[in-house]
Amino acid sequence: MEKFGQETWDKLSSLPGVPDSFMTYTVYDDVLTVSLVQEASSLLDVSAEVLLKLFGEHFFAFCKKAGYDTMLRTLGGNLTEFIGNLDSLHSYLALSYEKMNAPSFRVEMTDDGKMLLHYYSDRKGLYHIVPGIMEAVAKDIFDSEVTMTIVNQSEEDERTGKKEHVVFLVKQTNHKALPGTMMERCVPLAGEQHGLDLTRAVVPSDQGSLLSTFSPRYPNKLWVDEKAFCNTFPFHIVFDENLKVRQTGVNIQKFLPGLHARDLTLDQHFTIIHPQVTFTIESIRKFVNSQFVLKSNTDRHSSLKLRGQMLWMESLGCMLYMCSPKLRSLQELQDVGLHLADLAQHDVTRDLVLLNQQRLAEMELTNQLERKKEELRVLSRHLEVEKEKTETLLYAMLPRHIANQLKDGKSIEAGEFEVCTILFSDVVTFTDICAACEPIHIVHMLNSMYSKFDRLTSIHNIYKVETIGDAYMVVGGSRSP
């Protein structure tokens, strides 16, 4: 409506299967989305690719207006960091939008300094939205220009079936925050450098910041014993290249006591929910900078979901999964058989569950208000239709100026007219006609005759008082100017 006007949307919304309105927390099938894109493309004579890119630009502006501006601006100090944290943002939003099916993003820096953006989604045909969003983000947040071209497009067999995988070549110019090119300071491949190594690769060393001169010191001995570590981090898992579990936190052991069984691997107990990749050490290392969500394969009514960070320990040849239970409400906490006491005191999941409990209540209230608003809109529309019928009937029974006064709640005083004409009309031998004809024929005859009379009364500004059977009464000269 903002870009192409209300009339264009009215034409699109009149298509079969398109609802009159859209609710914020209702999930709509992608078939409807694709249908709208195709119809809009045809109506506006614009390619679907251009239309989706325009939508991407608009969606970024819409998110800013919806109150996510500060959150978006703090995702990262440059475009690479921004993209790398999108999955975490989607994971946070999934607390509110439980059925949200978000894509996954991964940045890869090639050996020759090129930036590749990997886009994964099981919602097909929507990848042209990505350039629109990224160009708007680069321009608004990082004061730079980005051009994106598709270098590869494929379908990959993943756990959820055929997943669309699109690789974009990203070219960024006029970046004022970092001297030189950002690509020269980013790691060659995701997963090879982490933490402060990545920070030093991105932050220029000549800016005089604390980080540019900081070098971490590591102890010769780790001053934490095994028992304290497993108690302090009750939800953590260490597994090797063969997915064999080597170590777990105490609450993982309590919930899944068979996790340490001989010859059993992690993928026999858990399924990767996000990112949607195959459960191999190679796939996990590719997405090591993403937040991982694992779901337990248990026979319980509610399975335990874990979310956290994967850290590759090169010296041990093992992966450390530092995680916490993924919970949306106190009810989910109860369903999986956990209590707040099972969460470590330093774990922000405690606060997150309590805060989200309040947010869920607010969301339900908002949802109810939206539904009531829609019901009122429908009732208002029906009321207008009935009001038009009532006014039509009222004007047929009374002079318009009298009817308007009655509608306004005014009392009607008797009027006086010096000259007027009253006409009574009857059908001669109407009783005999009724005896000789079928009732429906009589109805058709009177309707045809009185429809012509009504047209003449309108033309000559005559007030029709009443019709009873074959009787027709009109008054001339009683109309107000």
C-alpha cells in the first residue's frame, strides 16, 4: 500500500483464498505468499525477483518501526558480525513466535578475500528477499553499499528433506568504520579462529583501543576440578569426532542417564533442530558460529530442548557444547520435569523464562485484542449493510426530510399545505382477477404495475403514502423544497 497504493492491494486482497485481514501471530501457508507474489508481479508488470527484493527493503524498515531498531543496530560492529548473529536473533524471536520457520545464514571468507553468504531454508522461492534486506542494513546501519550476486544455487538433502541452499557473493564498498577492506581482517573459513583471534582480525591494530594491545594469558594448569566443572555447568556435553559422548553436566546425566552407555553416540539421543544440518562433526564445524538447538529423542510427553554454543577443542579433538534448556514458559519447564533450581544461578535462562512468561501473557492479550478488533470490523461492516437496508426501507415509507429528522431523534410536527393532490388507485374487478389467476401471476402483475408507478412518483416528486393489495395512494404538493 505504501509503494503501490491502496487500490493495488484491494485488487490483490480480492483474490480467492486471500483473507480479509492478517493476524500478527497467525501462521499463513507459503502457498498464499507465493500466490500473492505472482499476482502482484503480473498486476504491476514487475518481476517476482524485483518484487521480493523490494519487500526485503520494506521488511527491514518495518522491523525498525516495530521497535527492533536498537536490537538490529547492536547485532554486530560490521556486516559480517551482523549476519553471524541473525540466527541468534531468530532463536530469540522464536520464543514469541513459536512456529516461526526462519532461514539460516553463514558467512564464508574465501582465500582470495571474497565474502560469501550462505543462505539455507526449507521455504523455497523466497531467497530474493535476502539482497533487499542486506542492502538496506548496509546502507542504514553501516553507511556502506552492498551488491549481491548469486554464485550457486542448489538443493541439499538434509534432515528435513530438500533444503534450498543459495550462495551470494557480497561486495561491500564505502565502509567508513574500518580502514582498508573488512575482508582482509576476517578469518578465511568459519570455525578456524574464534574469540579474541577473530576480534583481532576484525579490529584494526592502529586505533589505540584496549583490545588492540590486549593479549590473553592462559594458565599452565586449569584450576577447576572435574566435579566442580560438571556441577557449575550442569548442561554441557563433550563429544569426539565420532559423536561419542565423553563428558556431560550433572543435569544432563539426570535427564538422560543412558547417555554414557557404551557404543552409543550423541545423534542416537538428540536431533539437531537448528541449524538444520546433518548430525556429523563436519557439518557442526561449518556452523560452529551459529547457535545450536538440540532436541532429545525420548518417549516422554515433552522432550528436552537444549540451545547453546559449539566450541571445537583442537588439542583434544572434541567438541564442547555449552548449553541451557530451551524454554518459553514455566509450563514448559514443568512439562520436561525441570525446576528453576535445576538451572545454574549464573544461567540467564532463569530470568529469560520468567520474563518470557510475562511476555507470553502480553502476547495473548494482544492476540485477543486483534481478534476482537477483527470481529468489530466485521460487525461494523454488517451493521453498515443493515443500516443501508433500513434507510432504504425508511425512505420508501416516509418523505426523506421526515425520515432524516426521525433518524436524528427529532420530534415531527404536523405540516400544513395550502394546495395538494391526493390520488387513490384501484385495479377494477381485482377480486375477479384473483379468482381466475394463479397467486404468483397476481404478484407479478402488481409488481410490474407498481414499479412503473414508483418510477413516475420519483420523476414527478410525488410522495407515495402506501400500497395495500391493489390500492395505491400518492400525494402531490406535500414535498418540502
